[in-house]
Amino acid sequence: MNDASQNDNEIIKSVLEGDTNSFRILVDRYQTIVFHIAFGFVHNQEEAEDITQEVFIRTWQSLSKFRGDSSFSTWLHRIAVNVCLNQIRKEKRLPVLNRISLFFRSDTAEIPPDTENPEEILIREEHSVWLQKALDSLPEKQRIAIVLSKYDDLSQKEIAAIINLTEGAVEALLQRAKRNLREKLTSGSKKIENKRRK
Amino acid sequence: MFLMKKRKVKMDCEDCKNRIDEYIEGKLGNEDKLSFESHLHICHECHEILNLQVLADRIIKEENKVEPDFYLAGKIMSRIENLEKEHDPWLIRILRPALATIAVAGAIMGGVLIGSISAGTADTGAPIELTLMNDAEIEFINVLAAE
């Protein structure tokens, strides 16, 4: 049977019957999605890849516990969000020196510039850093909702299934998150402007 | 005569901020879109907020273009294979090197045994005294015969 035509549940069944290699199909199918969610939380390629590895290993380890009440995709998203949150909490507990070294890791989000103007690149980089700070400072649930919505392009219904809320609650959560983000971005932009004037 | 004027909905800053996403996503109706845009013409602050929001969305879209390492899936699978090996029952894990040693020792002893049996039964067709002689002795005998 063709890999693409096999549905997730069939693959899970054959993995549980001992065919570990079939798990590769699930990894190939979902690794980019998981990576983007992780990137939305940590904004760092290497860390996002480490988290992606962790997510798939946890998924493989607990595959026998997957009951199929929700889709595999929803279940995987839940694991991904949990691993990301654990990682963030762990980093918050890191001693200051470790956090500084993490900050200076060379592979922080590199955004391909679509302009050659150095001043515009600088402005964009400043805004990019500020956007990351603004996202990171959102309350946990708002942050999850905004990452799943913006980085994974999920609908409110899908987000609701992942974080066990009603669609209405997710809509309200997203509105609050966007308002918060807007306020933080505006204050950040003013700070960037003031810095440039000095 | 009264002229029926079309009701013009004026948008204030609060409305404008609340509807920025709908505007960006093209979800505003024509009338709302017009009043949103006319507010932007007179309100520099809301215009700035819209620009920031558009920039933020663009940054997120560009972050989404970052792709994971080509070998990531391979790394994941090799970690899983290692974990699978660790999951073998402990008795097999402990006994595996011992069993391997016993198998090698058995093979060597078997080889020696077969060798010795075949050596014992080998029929060279020569008397036992000659089979025990070395080449030097044979040469010595030949020399004596020539004399």
C-alpha cells in the first residue's frame, strides 16, 4: 500500500504490531507541523528541532495509550504543546548564566530578508525580536491559542479540540491574545522609535 | 421634502482596533471597510497599529518558511531504534554476551574435536614410522642409500 494513502490509524496499528519502521511515515507526515509549533514557542531552529524529536519519541512511547477518541493529529498536537510548555518552564527555571548563553546561541530565528535596504532589515529585525518578546509574555493559554492559530494555521474548532475548550472560549481567548499582542507591539514600536531618535 | 440620507457609520479608535484582523483578512463588508479606511485617513495612531499588525503577520509568515533539518526524521528514527534495543527483557540483555561467548567457545571446541577425529582416522597409506619422520630424516636416508 502507498505510504500516502495509508491513514494514521492503519499506520498506528502496524506500529503496535511491531513494525517500527511504519512510524517513519507518521514522522514524515507531521514533522514540519510539529517543528513550526515548536518554533512558534521557542523561535530557535535548534531548540525547535530538539523539541520535535522529543515530541515524536513521547508519541512513540505512548502510542499504545492512544485510544482514538480524537484524531491522531489532535493527540499529537496536544503532546507537542505539552512538550513546548515543559521546555519553556524548564528554561524559566534555568540559572541566569545558562539563559544568557541560550540567548547568544547563533541559530536564533533567521528571517530571510526580502529587501536589500539595511535600515529596513534592521527595523524588521528589531520588530521581529519585539514580536517574539510580546508572544513570550502572553499568558500561557493565550500563547497556545495564538501559536496554533498563527503558526499552524488551525481553525478555532481544531484549537478547541486540542486544548479542550469550546469554540466560543477559543474565540474569546484569541481576541484577548490579539488585543494583548497589539498593545505590546505598539509599546514596543514606540520604544524602538525612541531608541532610534537617541 | 426630506431626503433619505444613507446612514454613515462612523468608526472610532476602539472599533477600528477591534476590527483590524477582520480588515486584514478581508472579512469586512463594503460599508464597514469604507468607514474603517476613512478612520485610518484621519487617525495616525490607528494607521500605525494597522501597519504594525501587518508587519507582525509578515514576520510570522516568514518564520513559518523556516524548514526543519533534512535529516531530522532519520535522527528521530535512530533514537527510537536505540530505545527499542533498550526495551529488550533484562534477562536477554544480560545473557546475550554470555550466550555469544558460549557459542564462540562451542564452535572452536567443535572444530578442534572434528579436526582430531579426522586426524585419527586419516589413512595416508604409509607405515606409522614414516609418517612420524621429518623431511631431514628422509634426505638423510636418501643420502645413505646413494652411498
